[in-house]
Amino acid sequence: MTPAGFANAMTVLAAVGGSTNAIIHLCAVAGRRGLILPLRDFGSVSARVPVVVDVAPIGTGLMPDLAAAGGAPAVLASVSADLDLSVPTASG
């Protein structure tokens, strides 16, 4: 994963109100790539990117509610202005 890929991952993580475990794993993956992903970067991203998913434990809905609202594509569309769309995805 590239630095821009990590920035995208942090943006999506902030938008979904992701867990602290995800932060730990992203930092570990970055370390394996020889990159440093400071925790303060997560704070900066979280301050800039709104939480757009109303799913427990931070919200009132459940995962089926997210799916009914458009799922991951809807989340990505809502934060697309904050994503580097030139970064390759898993599908290429």
C-alpha cells in the first residue's frame, strides 16, 4: 500500500467510525511497508472527516441498515472529495 493508500484507508476509517483495532492494524501494515503512520495523523483525519455511518456502537443503526442505505459505495461517495482516486484498489 502506498502513502496515499494509507491516507484513503484512514479517511474511510474515520467516516465509518472504525475501531481502534483498525488503527493498530493499519500502523502494523505501514510498518511492514517501511512507512511510519503516526497516531496524530489519525487524529488529524478524524477532525476533518465526518462520521457518515449511523451504525452501532457509535450510532443507532445496524449493519443491515447500512447495506440498505447503499453500503460501502455510499460511504465512499460521501467522502470522495477527501480520497485520492488515483490510488489502485483491490480490483485494479
